[in-house]
Amino acid sequence: MKKRLFSILLCLALVLGLAACGSNDDPQTTAQGNEEKEEQDMSEGVEPGTEDEADSQTAKAEDGKTLVVHFSVPETDSAEDMNAEEENSTVVIDGEVLGNTQYVAYVIQENTGADIFRIEPTTPYPMDHAELEEVATEEKSNDAMPEIAAEVENIEQYHTVFLGYPNWYADMPRIIYSFLDKYDLSGKTVVPFVTSGGSGFSDTINTISELEPDAEVITDGISISRNVVQDAESDIIEWLNGLGYSK
């Protein structure tokens, strides 16, 4: 009788032990389930742990397009027999004559994938240096607002506007004032760049900020001397990389 009772108790203990083991997760089964979940995520195009990166890229894409706006007056269209003033105002690339600021704008456009717009007056500026100085001086004295020949189509689509110009008498050319008067850049990021004989920006970045008070005007613009502009491509690209605008 005692032996039979002991056998019954032993069987009950074994049954309870097996039940307890069955209630625990099998580590191998759990790992297999995780692997199947990861494979499912991959098949749906979601790499584990990259949701935040995807959101960041989407937000960046929604920032809008970039536009490079520039004004430049090359004082000749011939690459041959330039005088000193003509050489100072131009860059020659593969036989093509570009204005200093025009060249910088092209480098920015090429390395950002931006659209580009050249500011041109309805009445062209003279190419002769002495005549150009006379016109520029008169415009500055009279606070002139030269008329721009073409228009930027749908400027609302642009989130960032690179704005380039030569330094004329420690100021922006008056036609840049015309551009800033014509277009409301509120809510946009404005990135200035300038070419000069050595004066750099002068106080023009502050002027842009005053004329476009609701825009974010980047103070870390780039200033390129006319003496080195033709060899400045790497410096321009480095500057763009520092701002995070390279494509």
C-alpha cells in the first residue's frame, strides 16, 4: 500500500514538472520568431532601426528646391587681347567668357543641383569699364531701382536662395536692390556670395537682412577675390559642404 501511494505521488510530481517546463518560452523558438519578424520587415522595405533616418530624409526632401540667383557684368565677351579691367571682371573656361560672379554661380549650381537665374537689366550695362563705372556711380547716388528683364517663375517653390553679386563701391549693385524689392523671400534661407577686388561683403549681408527681415540670411557666405576666382572651385565646394548643400 505504501509503495503504491509513493508511486502515485511520484507520477504527480513528474506531471507537474512537465507542465511547468511547458509554460516557459523556448529560447530557440523566440529567436526564430524574431528572425522571422526581421525578415518580414525587410520584405516590406523597412530596414530595422532606420525609421528615424527615413523620416529625416523625408523632412529634408520637403524643404523645397534651391535657386541660385546672380548678377554679373563681364566687361568683354572675347577671350582674346583683354585689357586689365576686362581680365579683372572675367573668367575664361574652355574659351567661354564668364563674369566672375557668374562663374561662382555656375559652380554652386553644378554642385547643388539647384535651378539658376541670372539677373539682367532691361537696359544692358555697358561693357566699357569707364562707362560702367559712371552708370554704377549714378545709380548708387540716385538710389536707382533698375528694371529687371525677366522674372523668376514660381519663386514660392524655393526654400533656399543663393544670392550672388559683385561688390560695387562697398555696396550691392542697385539692381540687387530691385530684385529684393520685387521678391518677398520671407521664410526662405538666403545664402549670399560675392566677388570683389578685396572689399569682400562690406556691410551687404546686413543690408540683405534689413531688406528681407523675415528671411533667414546666412552670415557665413563666401567672398571670392577677383584675383583668384578662376582657381576657387575647390574652395567653393568646401564651403558648400560645410553648409550641407552639396548634392
